[in-house]
Amino acid sequence: MKQIEIFDISSPCVGICQSGPKGYCLGCFRSREERLHWNQLEQDVKSKIVKACGLREKRSKTAKRKVAQDHTSTEQLDIFSTKSSNT
């Protein structure tokens, strides 16, 4: 059974409009096809896309944090190896 949406689901666009490495917008996390056909989509499909965008954003932030932590750990290891080689 399809749920009736009372209010129109507006575009999640935040005006960044750049594709990331996986093809999703870096601002709203929609795919090119999702952005291209947004105005023609039914409300239930828009709702699913908005939920998927939230998950994509969460995964992206988690991945960025992991890369930053790995980079920090590597820098710390480099500092220790530099000190030990100079002494």
C-alpha cells in the first residue's frame, strides 16, 4: 500500500552541485539520474531518495573521518621514526 504524502518533498539541493568520486553530488548526495529526473518523480520515490542520500552522507563522513585518523596515525609514526633516526 502506498502512503499518501501531504506535502510535496522539495529538492535536497544545497547549491554545491559537484560530483564526487562515486558520482554522487557532494552537496545533496543524489546521483546524476536522481537530480536529472527529480521533478518527474513520484513523492514516494523522492522520499526513498532523500533517505538514501542521508545514508550516503553518513557513509561519506565516516569514510572521511577514517582517512583523517589514518593520516594522523601515519604522521605520528613518521615523527617517531624521524626522531629515532636522528639520534
